[in-house]
Amino acid sequence: MALKIRYKAITGVFISALVFCGATGVSAATDPAVGDSPTQNFAGKELTALRGIEKLNDILDILRERRSELKEKKAELEKAVLENDKKTLTVQIETISSTIDDQQRSFELIATGGLELDSLTEREEKPFDWQKGLLEIIRPIMSELRKLTEKRRKMEMLRNRLAVCQDQNRIIDEALKNIVLISTENLKPATLTRLKNVRKQWEDKQRENHHLIEVVNLQLEEMAKTDKTLDLSFSDQLKGLLLGRGGTLFMALFAAIGVYIGLHLSKSLVKKAFHLTSSSSRPVERFIGLNYQLVSVLLSIVALFYVFHIRGDKVMQGVAILMLVGIFLVLKNSIPRYIDEIKLILNVGPVRVGERVVYSGLPWRVDSLDVFSSLTNPALSVPTLRTPLKSLIGLESRESHPDEAWFPCNVGSYVLLSDEVFGRVKTITVDSVTLVVGGGAIISYTISDFLGATPKNLDTGFTITITFGLSYDLQRAATAEIPELMRTGMRERLEKESVGEHLSNLLVQFEEAAASSLNYKVIAIFRGSGASEYLGIPRILQRLSVDLCNEQGWEIPFTQIVVHRGGAEGVATGP
């Protein structure tokens, strides 16, 4: 039933949440200082401090040179007249300013041991539109995920920056080699001065690039020292999982499942105490049962959120809310169908318990309406059918008449189809009907084909009719005496046969005065118990008719043919 929430999808979400909780729990349980002795920490920090002092002095020298160079370029820009010179100087000023910013940032990173305030400034409150309430729910979860992966993302960014700086170093080395190869013997003084300036610029870039590489390596080293998560033992990771969000999730699930099972056990105990049936067709009881199910689910959800609240885990509350919102969005388009199913369960819809409904081409009695409804057709080999409630949407039931048949025949019945196939019904299922015909052969029909062949059920009784002709010599007694004599004689003889015990009535009636004979119709009515002899009875009636004629001395005529030849009439006779 569509009302049952898709357990597989929800289970998948819970497993994802558990994995997330395990990861965050382990991360939260790790301590950067675990495993480092005080002596090792002191020695490492002292060595790092000495290296940092040298770098700080070098960076400060570079800053002085760059600021002096920036001042000169700004002065040249003020004196420049040509537009091209102004553009060139503007680009140079921007490059020098960018270099100064990088060096200042490097100075600060070395002084602080690679720490930044960016991660704190990212946490500042940002205005959110009141119409986007869903973002307020997602926000703490995304913040937690961002914090969880912050170190990895930052290390990846530093590695990318290191790769760029190393590529630049190779280019700078190649450029300086090319400058050194230039012969200075024939250069003019002004050209030589310009060449020296270019070489100095590239050497300055090389030195600055080396400082950037050292700063990046320093940051990577500091981050590697504090990253001890991978060094934790399995027991430590398990402990972090159980003490972190993993434990919170386990407790919340235990509480929700416990509440749901407890409520249903209480319901079962009440039913046993008051001897209530498990299902009822009365709308009031069905309404109460449906609302009890709904209240059980709601209280389970409340228990889930209560555990999250007691544990103070806002992220897990957000995950649970997102799950509920996702379930609602998935089921939103199916709400009209759910309403139809609720009507059926409450027994106030178009299909009701105890009535007759046509499903899969067969009539059924509705025994119960639930997640899986129970339908019954007593004529089938397996009379009960369990079908999903949603398959009954769109159908209509009605009251059934006491004498209304559930199928044209039953298992074991003898039937005669419109194509003159005679046989015994072996099985009747939702899909097919099988017949046992002469010699034990089996023929299978689909339900639609079988019903389309208009089967005649011989179990309720049947009639065999034959036509028998007598000579015109008996014309005077043909309409009164002979029918009675034939009826009496045929009945006496038929009762002595094996089928006589099934005979219900026998009639002999004058049918017509045919061209060659006076025809009589013999009508034998049998009870359904003789249906197995259906094919042999016509032959028995023919035989008994001939025996009666022989006993009474009645002539059985043969067909007479009149032949006209050349104006003369001759009569030829023959059987």
C-alpha cells in the first residue's frame, strides 16, 4: 500500500546519516595532541621558531624593496605623458601591490604558525530571506559538513598552490638562464642597464617564489602534525562513533522503534482483553484503527526528536527534518491516491466489505480491505486472493443476489462449449481454466476465452433430443396413439439402461410430416448426475427407438427420390 512509507528509501537515508555521524564522531573524538610527548613537541617548536625568524627577516627585506619600488613607479606614472607608458606603469604597480599583499600574508602566516582568521569570518551571520526557511534547516548541516572537510579542502588548496609555485620556479630558472646567455660586450649602456633591471626583476621573482613555497610547505607541515585521525586504532574509532553522533542516532532509533512496538503491543493486549476481532467492516472502528496507526507513527517521530534534543545534537535534528521533508516531497503527488485508499480502508469508498466486485475479469466477494485486501470466489480451485489495496482503486462493488453464480461452473463440472468441446473441469484459477476431454487429454483456456465460449454447465441438468421417422402407413394413429406408445416403451427400456437412474422425464411429440416420413421428436431430460454420459445418450436413444419399432412392427421409411425421364415418370427408391 502506498500509505506504508517506502522503508528501503528511508533505511538508505538512515544508513547515510549513520555513516555521516560515524565520520563526524570519530573526527570529534580525535585530539591533535594525542601521541606527542612534551619533549618532542618542545624540540619541534623550537626548530620551527628558528626557521621562522630567518623567513620573517627575508620577507621584511623584500617588503622594503617592493614598497620602495612601488613608490618609484607611482612617481613615474605621475610624470608619464604617453598613454602606453601609463598603462604599462599601471600594470607594474598592480603587480607590485599584489606581491606586497602576498608577502604580508606570508609574514602573518609564519608568525602565527599557519593559522588564519578566514575560518572564523566564514561563520559570521549572513542575512537570509524569510521565505527560504528550508535553507535555515540545511544551514547547520552544511556548516557541519564544511567543518568536517575543511582541513582536507585546505590541504588540497595548498598542494595546488605549491604545484603552481614550482611550475613558476621552473619558468623563472629557464628565463634567468636565457638572460645570462646574452652577450653584454656590444650592448649600449642604456641597453645594458635595462637588461640588468630585467634580470633583477626575475631574480626578485625567484626569491619571492621561494618564500611562497617555504610558506606553503610550512602550512602543510603544521597541518600534518595536527592530523592524527588516520593514526587512531579501531577501538578508538569505535569509541568515537559510539560516544558521538553514532550513539545519538542509535538511541534515537531505539526510542522511536520502542515507542511504535510498545503502542502496537498495547493494542494487541486490549484486543485480547476485550475479545475484539482483528478487523471490522464498521467505518467507526476502521477510522479509530487508522488514527491509532497515525498516532503511533507521530509519537515515534516525537521520540526520535526528543532524543536529539536531550543530546543537544542540532545537526541530527536537521537531518531528521530533511528526511521528513524529502518523504513529503516524494509522496506529495500521490496524496489523491492516498485519500482514495483511506476511503477504502474506512469502508466508505466505492468498494465495500461483503459486496461483489469484478476484478481481473472475475466476480469476487470482498472479505477485508487493508494494506493487502482479501477477495474470495468460492468457485475457484484456490478461492482466496490477496491483492494490494491500490489495485481496487477505480473499481465499484455492489450487493450480490443469493442465487447469483460466482462462475459458470465449478471444479469437477461437465461443460459443453459453443465449439462442441465436451469435458470435465479440472482447475479454475485467476488466469485459466483446464478441461479434461475424451481420452484424458487436457485443454487450457484463458478466463476470457473460456467465458467467450459460453460454457454450458451440465451439472444442473441437461436435455437430449433426437428425431425419429415412421412410415406414412401409420398416418391414422400418428398424432395420438403412437406418441404415447413410443413414450411408454422408450421410458421402460431407458430405465433399464445405465443412464436410466439419471432420467428425470421423457417426452415424445409429433414434429412434422416430412417428405418421406412422419417425424417424431424424442426429448429426454436428465439430472446433472448423468452428465458424464452426455455423449453416449443420443446413441442409446436411437438404439431404443429402433428396438421399439421392431417390437411394434412399425416400418421405418427410407428416402424416396422421384426421377423424371423424357415425359415418363419412374420411381426409384433407395435408402
